Amino acid sequence: MHKHGFFSLLKNSTAANFIVEWRVFPHRLFWSTPPMQKIMPDIAHTAEALQEGTLDWVGMSQIELPLMVSSKHCAEQHVSAKAEAFVNLTDPQAKGIHMSRLYLALDELSNQTTLTPQSLCGLLDQFISSHNDLSNQAQVNLKFDYHLRRSSLLSGKTGWKAYPVEINATFKDNAVTLELSVAVTYSSTCPCSAALARQLIQQSFEQRFTESAVDKAQVLDWLGTTQGIVATPHSQRSVAQIKVKLANTSSEFDILGLVDALENELKTPVQAAVKREDEQEFARLNGQNLMFCEDAARKVKHVLNQNTSFADFWLRVNHYESLHAHDAVSIAVKGITNGYRA
Ligand SMILES: Nc1nc2c(ncn2[C@@H]2O[C@H](COP(=O)(O)OP(=O)(O)OP(=O)(O)O)[C@@H](O)[C@H]2O)c(=O)[nH]1
């Protein structure tokens, strides 16, 4: 019999209290009797499934969840997460899973501990153990913005940048899989556009300086005008989306390490605090790191391949074109057997 069943209700609730009250305070019986506990229908245990069958995942999404996140080399950070929580349903006849048990386990994670690989494993364990007879797989997905202090390029200023992070933990086939996703925004200047702009600058020079010997000071002045640099290449705000599968041995998340590695390789991440000297350095970095989306994807792939703590990875690079109204996109995976697919 379920703990909320009829017999347990009688045993636990007001019957015993009623007798005590009656003997000791017969004149106060009406007032002192605790309210009778209601017997509530328990559909999950009593109702029949409309159609029998097992299900791969059942649970909840868009759960609002404040969390304290622990990540390598960073102070613990309070984030506002959106969570998804799932278990499978192995009993084809059971009406449903117990949503409240998943919710309360998540709430405990939010209130009593910090987010680490260990606490996530504990959470999945709770999901399964609270669905002993119904489930043998569990999954949780957490999305939040993770703020990092970023330094300016030259001026020594610092500012905040928010990185969209997603953490997924799955218990399936008796093993836990942990995935960390992050998105890094950067600027990409089109190499084709840069070459075409250079050609226009050369033509403009040829028209302006027809003689074979030119005056250095005149050229220097001319280069500082709009006519001197007659064309500029287009650049676009671009986003690299990364998903890495962490090695089983990972004892901590390393969001900062992943973001640093990606931004150092791409060279032109969008900036937080910017003074003029920073903007000029940004222009130089853009000019010296011209990138198609293929270049950016290869750079990101190279960085991810170097990190041995990533059992697998998937990446998608999006260049939100300013020349076109459509985007340029590259996708790649590590390429291991039974791994992520592009
Ligand atoms: N399984 C299931 N529950 C749902 C769904 N939509 C809402 N719920 C509600 O989720 C609530 C929590 O369910 P349970 O976890 O079984 O609640 P409970 O019976 O109070 O908790 P336990 O005693 O631990 O089983 C119920 O009130 C359901 O009505 C759904 O699509 N499926």
C-alpha cells in the first residue's frame, strides 16, 4: 500500500489523536481535534494508462532554478538557470512518472549544494532512486548565462561578458555522460572582401600618384584620408557554439578554460570595456586574422582536439553576414566511433 493509502492515513493521522483528546479534554473535543487529513486521489498509482507502452524520456522543462555554479579558477557564481529534468518510463502499464520528485530533487540541488559534476551525478541518482520501479535512465539539462570578467586589449580596463552555457548530465546504460556547451561571440573579417578592398586602394594610389618617384610625406598624408583607404572589408558578428563531452574523470567544470582557449585561438572576441586604443588594437587584430567560417571552424576544431579531457566534441560556427542577408555556417565533430554527428 502506498504511503498515502487509506490504511496509512488512518494510522498516521487524526484517529489516535482523536481518542487522546476525547479522554483528557472531553469538553474541548470539538475545538481541539486536528483537522481530518483528506484522502487524495493518486492518479499515478491508481489510474490506468490510456495506451500501454514504454517511453524514452518523461519530465519537465523550463523549470526556473537559481543555482550556485562551481567552475575551475572562478569564484562560485550565482546563476539563474532554466532546467529540464527527465527519466524514462520502463513500466508500460504505469500511468506516469512522479514529476514532483524530480522537481524536489532539483530544488535540493538549488538550495543545498553547488553545481559540480559530483552534485549532478547525485541528482541523477536521486531521479532514479525515487522512480525505483519505473525508470532506469535519467537526464538533466541546465541553461544559464555565466559571467566572466574580461580584460580590454590594451587599456587595462575590465568588464563583464555573459556566456551562454548549457550543462547536460545523462545516466544511461549504467554510465553517466556529462556535456558542457558554451557559445563565444567574435568578429570575423572577410578575407575576400579584404583582398578586394586592397585592390581598390592600389587603384586609387595609382590614379593619385602617377609619377614614378613619390613624395613620402604626401603619401603618408594621403593614406590618412578616406580617399587613401578608399574601401574597407566587411566584418560580421560571429558565434562559435561548442559542445564537449567531458571525460569520466572530470571532477570540475572548466568554463573559463574553455572560453579562454577558444577566444585566444579566434583572436577577435567581442570586447567588454573599450577605450580608443583598444578599438585600434581590435581593428589591427581583425585585419591580421581574416576569416571565412571555414577558417574559424578549423581553428576551433584544432583547439578542441588538443584538449585530452574532451572525450568528444561538436562545433558550429555561424557568421552572421553583413554582405548577405543569410549566414555562413560550418559544422564539425571530433569524428570518433559512435560519437557526435555533424
Ligand atoms: N506524470 C505526470 N504528472 C503530471 C503531468 N502534468 C501534471 N502533472 C502533475 O504532477 C504532480 C505531481 O505528481 P506526483 O509526483 O506523482 O505527486 P504526488 O503523488 O503528490 O507525489 P508522490 O507521493 O511522491 O508520488 C501531480 O499533481 C500531477 O497532476 C503529466 O503530464 N504527467
